[in-house]
Amino acid sequence: MVRAGARVIVDDAFLGGAESQRRWRDVLNGLEVLWVGVRCDGAVAAGREMARGDRVTGMAESQAEVVHRGLAYDIEVDTGSAEALACAREIASRVSFETS
């Protein structure tokens, strides 16, 4: 789809660290990609997890930092210290909206 010109957002938690990102980089080779790290303090993530009520308790806090180890991003946002809309605006400011 992307190679045909569709704009795609992939949301992935890299539980395999840098190796997980490397696999994506290989698949996306030759494409324009904006790597965005979306961070959140573990305690904040745990509170959100509890509020959702449909998550495995403790998973969010245990993965809050692990999923970022060894990864390289073009931009990082912190949803624990900034409002979601501000994070979205920051990301959007880095996206090219030109059409071919």
C-alpha cells in the first residue's frame, strides 16, 4: 500500500528492541519514514492501564522504558507531560503533506 502511494501509520511496540526496528527498517527501505517515539512515565502508563480495565495489570509500567531501548527516532513526544493534541501537533509539523 505504501509503495503505491498510500499514507500509513504503523503503531508498534518494539518488544524485541533494536532488532524489531531493524526489521521494519528493512521492509520500509527506500520509503520516506518518520520514526516517532511516544513515551510516557511508567507510573502514568500504569494509571492509564488501570483506567482502561482491559489490560494485563503491570504490563504498561514494565514496558514503558523497555520498548525504547536501543531505538533511534526522528522525534520523540511524551504523552505523560504533554497533552495529546500538543504531541499530535508536534508530530504533524514534521510530516510532509506534499502529494506526488
